[in-house]
Amino acid sequence: MRKRYGRELSVAASILALALVLAALAPGYFSGENLADLFLANMPVLLIALGMNMVILTGQIDISVGSMFAICGIVAGVLSKTGMPVACAVLGGVAAGVGMGAVNGALVAYVRIPSIVVTLATMVALRDGLRWATQGAWVSDLPPGFQWLGLSQGSYPVLIACTVVIFVAATGWGLRHLAAGRAVYATGSNAEAARLAGIDTNRLTFGVFAVTGALTGIAAVLNSVRFNQIPSNAGLGLELKVIAAVVVGGTAITGGSGSTAGTVLGVILLGMIGPALTFLGVSAYWEQALQGAIILAAVIVEAFRERAEKRVARA
């Protein structure tokens, strides 16, 4: 048990330790209002991290999700302002995410360009293209039915919580029990061996990028409806949070190893840090520095773990 879920248990222990410190020094952190705000603020990170986990499991990476997040929110807002039904505007935002993810996937899987190069290029191109298209202006004067999806502000978090639980359960179950999920692990462990075993690794790689695009679109839309304006610079730094959560949760950056549960725990831990600094009277500017340090520590631990496994295998 400890060997199989060692990383998840260590992250859970870190969450518990941080919670105990906050309970002792800043009990207001656990007020219902603050916990609800924390959940809604980190909901996009969690949804996108579910897709990023699959991308990294296949041995790839996607650093364009922040730019895609901004575009999907803007697309949904603009469509809603044209008088289009809210459901259609939502689907439009999600479809934009699928399309951008599919372009990334096609370039990586079929043109054989390294994913870091592809997604770095699309991150910059999409962000600058959006800046040019909007001239930096935010989408405002949204129709009343768009905000909170026409629900009451109190019932909206319940809907989001149910949505997130469904996605987490479906992703975790699918990776462990469906043939496609097992193929993700096989491809990340050894792509050539997976191909020889009959797995279409190109189609699988294309698929995980498209799914990540879809989840990014869903996250962007669900986040956009919380406000009466949609910023054109949304999602700045989002890719760092998402990748950090996945790696901290125990997914090997080289692919082939990791879990949905670990990703969820990674999101919870990183999501707690920023507000915790504020409640403890520490400058919020330390948040990204801590995220970077946590990523580095996780990668170092993973490197030592791989070395230990290789020594055991040779013995």
C-alpha cells in the first residue's frame, strides 16, 4: 500500500500538516465562505489538470492551456452577446478548446514535432492573436442568463461540485479500467513497445491533447460565468499551476506513472498555499516561488526514485 501510493500519501500528509498549522494560527481560513471561494478559484486548475495528467502520462506536455483558457472564455462570452442561447455559447467555448487541442495533438502525433515546441509556439501565437483580436478589451455587458448559467449564486457551487466529482470519477476509473486508459500508461512507459502491441499511439496522443482542450474549454466557461466581465488576459500562469499539480501529485514527468487521485491531491495542496500565505501574513508574491520549488523537489524525488528502481532491477 505504502509503496504503491507513496507519493499520494506524502501529498495527503502535507495537506494535513498545512491544515493543522492553519487551524492553529488562522482558523478563519476554514470559514464556509473562504472554502467555497477556494473551490471555485481552483476548479479550473483541477479540470485542466485531469487532462494534463493524461498528456504527461503519455510522455508529452502542453504548456498552451493558459492561452486556450483565455480564448475559450472569450468565445463563449462573445457568442452569448450575439443572442445565442446560453447552452450554444457554452458548447462554442468548449468546441474552441477541442479545436485548439486537436491542432496541438495533430502536430505532435502526426507531424512528429516535440510537444514542448508545439505548445510553446501555440501558447505565444494564441495569446498574441487574442490580444490583437480584442485589443486588450474585456468582454462586458454579458446577458443576464450567462452569469451563473442562469442559476442562483448559491446553487451554482453545488452544480460545479457535482460536475467536478463526475469528471474526477470518470477520469480515474477510465484510466484504470478502460483499454484506452491502459493504453495511455503503456504509451508513456514505452511508446515503441505499445505500438508493437497493437496500440495506435499516434491516435492516442492526438486524443489526449483533444480531451485536454475540451476540459480546458469546460473550465474556462464555468469560470467565466462567475463574473460580469471576461478578461482577455485570463489564464496567465495557469499552465504552471496545472503542471505543478500533476507533477506534485506523483505523475512522472517522463510518463507512464501517475494517478488521478494524486493529481487531485496536488491541486488541493497548491490551491491551499496562496490563500494560506495571506492568512499567515506572508507576502503573496512568494506563491509562485513556492510552486517552482515544489515542482523542482517533486522532479528530484522522482529522479532518485527511478535511480533506486534501476539499481534494484540490476541487482
